[in-house]
Amino acid sequence: MFGKRGNEGFGRAGAKIAAVPPAMPAAVMEHPGAPVLSEPAAPAPRPQPSAPPARRRSPRADDYYDTKSQVFSALIDTIDLSQLAKLDNESAREEIRDIVNDIITIKNFAMSIAEQEELLDDICNDVLGYGPLEPLLARDDIADIMVNGAGQTFIEVGGKVEESDVRFRDNAQLLSICQRIVSQVGRRVDESSPICDARLPDGSRVNVIAPPLAIDGTALTIRKFKKDKLTLEQLVRFGSITPEGSVLLQIIGRVRCNIVISGGTGSGKTTLLNCLTRYIDSDERIITCEDSAELQLQQPHVVRLETRPPNIEGEGEITMRDLIKNCLRMRPERIIVGEVRGPEVFDLLQAMNTGHDGSMGTIHANTPRECLSRMESMIAMGGYTLPAKTVREIIAGSVDVIIQASRLRDGSRRITHITEVTGMEGDVIVTQDLMRYEIDGEDANGRIIGRHVSTGIGRPHFWDRARYFNEDKRLAATLDAMEKN
């Protein structure tokens, strides 16, 4: 490894010092004077703070980064990585903090206590975690982190986007952190492969696009997952759905309707899909297929599959279609596709038609009717030369319910339609809304005022299915309550 041994260096150089898990090389790469290991690896799991940081950090001057660079280089020359690797994350942080304090004292840097604490936190994050991203990842109120090059970072809080004071030392540091993140799931991002989808250990979705495609520096986007997974009861408290609508969704999931969740980017499709899977019986075998594994099902019998991009030679790619075709041979009772983007929709529809009732998926669309049109378009993308009526018959025979999720202009998220597909009339797919969201206006603060209304349908198309699962009485009571309210 690298670094000085023996009695050289500062303070407690010979002490048992914590480890630079695989993340270390990436942290070192941002400092030209520091040695570099050949292969970066994943960092140790980050400790989960119980609350977001109370104070807001002030913008850093260039002097701060110069000081940090000097301290970091001295730290690298001092620590013993072989001993560092034997410690857990918390012990490693304590040891690094002790050595950095000694370095600051010996080099006589003029710093306030607050500045010294910030420096200690930053260096620990650089060595053991994701650098400047750590304070943002620790906050549970942030939904998205959007890094537009080293000098600009935006976050979404409460449905609104605002600029954060977090910035990176330079584009090299940002790219090295991105490489550290994607390497944990066996992927890579560099000039020859500048686009990458990955995920964090907690399931948060990560997208990286690097130069030369990103002109102003690497662009990193993280869709953060909350530590506490949302439930339908919480969605009711947030006003996303009514209590009666929540019970209706539970029944739809319980009686094994084939469900497509439709919505725009950031509308909460994956969150809603996670909520619905809670009502799948525990004795069912579930297979999930995703581009980046995000779903976190609570049932005991779950098989999770994930696509794989091609390697540097352009070989070895495993597509969503490959996963869906293979999972049909794995005796699934339900197939759940995280996001349908292309021709794989045809394979999902075939699965729904061949005994895998209760399968689910999500699609980008703004209305239930547009969702059906997008399915037709995606089937055409696969090169199928089926007549339009045949394609629509396949869709109408496969999909039972479309749930529309929307993100409104005030940042709130609502379930705006619960729509069932009832069949065909001529060449047209027939649908009917069981519930929809109507906007009445907005209040003085710009928040949208609206209400969920029942369409008055007392006997939905899946009534016989509900009776088969002994849910017909609860369904009737729910529909009556929806109409009264």
C-alpha cells in the first residue's frame, strides 16, 4: 500500500488507524501529490445520522480548499492503511479525526473551532464516504440531488428545487466520487463510457453523465430514497389519496389485478409501487426486474433481477427483455417490472396473459389514455408487425387497472386517477374511472386545492375477481363510502 510507516509523520502515526475502504483511491485522486491505487472500491457503509445537520455551512473560499489539500496530503503520508482496514467505520472516523487534529496543531493553521470541525467532517467524508455529498445524503427531507459540475449543486425539498451551498473542489474530485459510486455495482464511467445508471446501497437511484458529453463537467443526479419507506396510510395523511381510495388500492393489489402505474418523472411511481406490494400475500413467489434495483419488498419469497450494460468491448449486455423472458422459466406467481421503457412491454403483457395475474409495472405517461397509447408505441418499437387492433386486444386483455400518479405545479404529489380497462369496442380500448382528482383552485400560498371524487361506479369490471378472493363485501362498502364522501 502507500503511506509512511514507523515513527515518522504526525501525532499517532503508529496507532491503529482506520481504513480506507475501497473508496480511498478515489479520494486520493483529487490530490495530485498523493499516491493512487490501481482499482477503486466501494466505501464502508456510512453511519446514518438520526437528524439532518442543524447548521448551514457558509460558502467556502479557495483558501479553505488549499488548507484541506495540505492536511489531506499529510494525512495520507501518516496513516497506516493496513491497520485502518481492520477498524469499523465509526472507529475509523475517530482515528482520522485524531490525526487531523494533530496535523492542524503541528502545521499551526489559523482556524476557528467551527472551521476545524467542518474540515474534520469533510476529510472523513472524503476518505470513508462520498465527500461533499455526505451531508445531503444524511438528510431525509431531500428527494433529489442534482450536481451540475463541481461548482453547482441543487436539491429538491418539499417538492421545490433550490440551490445548495455544497460544491466540489474541482471536476476531478466530482468524477472520482461518481466512479466510486458506480464501481459498487460493477459499473464504470469514464470517457469511453460516459453514461451510467447505478444505485447507492440504500437503493437510491443514481445517474451519471461525464465529459465529453457533459460540457460543463460531470452531471450527477441522485433520486434519494427515504430511510422509512412510505405506506398507503402515510400517503393518506399527505393528501395523496383518500382513506377510501387507499382501501380500494389495497383490494386491487390483494385480488391480483394486473396493474400499470403511470406518471411523469418524479411523480412517485416507484414509491406507489412499493406501497402496493405490501398487500401481496406472503406465500407468493415474486420476481422483480429492474434497470437499477430500487424496489424493496417485504415478502419472504422475492427474487430480484437487474439488467447489465455492455462491457468495454460492447459485449455481455443483459436487457430488460432478457430478464422478463428468463423469469417466466423461474415459476413466478407475480412479475414486477420497475420501469417499462421499450419493447419489453410486449413480454410483460404476454406474462400477464399467461397465468401471472397480479403482475405490475410502471410507465412514463401523463394520463391513463396516454399510457395505453405509449404501450402501443413501445410494442411497435420492438419491430412487431401486428395489426393495431390485435395490439390493442392484447393490451385490453392483459391490463386490469391503471393508476395515475402526478406531480402538481406546487410540488405536491397526488394519485389523480384509478382507472380500469374494461375491454374493446370496435378498435378502441374502453376504460372507466373509479376515482379521479379534481382541482378547485389554489390558496393564498400557491398550494393547489382539490379533492378526490368518485365517479359513481358501483360494480367495477374486476368484481368477479374480488368475489373470488372474498373481497366483494369490502369492495362494495368502499365504493359506497367513496360515493357518499
